[in-house]
Amino acid sequence: MKYDWKKEEKFLYGVKKLPQVVTVPPQKFITIKGVGDPNKQAFSERVGVLYPTAWKIKMGFKKFYQLHPEQQKDFEYAEFAIFPLEGIWSTKNVEDITDKDSFEYRIMLRQPNWITQEMFEAAVAAVAKKEPNDLLNKLSFETIEDGKCLQVLHRGSFDDEPATFQKLDQFAEANGLKRKSYSHREIYLNDARKTAPEKRQTILRYQIE
């Protein structure tokens, strides 16, 4: 049986255009940090080491499951779908949030809860053996807990996100909620490289108290 995040976690990923409060539990990720304009090569290079590693983890677990029938009872699923790309974003220039060169980000791909540090390290080693890349050394395996958050679905260009964040801010103010920090999370439900800007769907989320 395959774990499909689209079906199993609709409360996190089936987001609508109206703001909603959600409590996000601890989640495991492979992550990598960066700075600057996401339209430049450095960002693409970081995305380019996340996906091969995630695929190695996925295929490594599938092979482990098949070769160890005596341990299959410990897992509810035999395989899983690759999760969407996510990013936690902030800036060094709060006076001009459109200054992309000042962006600070940590992009990531979520992993199922049963994936371990050892599985991650084995995947990184396998990727490095086939496609050596210094950025692989910058990957981390982390557990992140967003906790209580406000989120909404943004449709359209990334450059139009400020208007959608304004909707979140208005909802928060109307309901007595306070944003915890300037940083926010974005979850990209489709591939920006293959999707016209006006058709992109991005979950925008920030922590509240």
C-alpha cells in the first residue's frame, strides 16, 4: 500500500482560498539553506540535490520493505509518494520585502515519519557516488514542528503573494491572532518549472500565537 500525502493529509495540503487555522505536528525533512534571489542558479542547484536524495530514500525504503518481510508488520505502508517542495523564507531587508537578493531560505522535502537518519545518510552516500556534488554535504535531516499556524492557498505568480499575505494578516487581526515572526512557509503544490505563473498553487503559512 502506498502513502499518498494528497489523500492522507488533506487538512494540511487540501487548502482553500479562505484563511484557516491549523496545528502542524512535528514533521521530518531533508533540508538545505540558501540566500538570495530564487530565480538565480544557486536556488536551482539546491533543489537539484534535494530531489535525487528524496528519490534514493524512497527507493531505498521500498527495497528494504521488499527484502525484509519479517519487518513489514512494523510499517503501515510499503512505499510513499514524494512530497511537494517547501521553503521557509525570511529576509535581511524588512524595509523592502521585494528585494529578492536579500532573501534567506531553507528549502526542503518532507519525509514520512518512519524514515530514519541512517536511511537519509545512506541515500546521500548513494547520490554522491553516482553524482558527486559539494552541496550534498550541506543537506540536513531535521524534525520541524510549525505548531499553530494560519494558512491559505495562493493562486498565481510568486510576485503576487503580498496581496494574499494581506488577506492572512486581515484574518489574523479580525480573530485576535498574532503572527510569531516575519518568516513564513511556502508549499509548492505544482512544479513552477512546468506551470504557467497564473496557474501555480502555493500554500502560504505562518506561525501564530
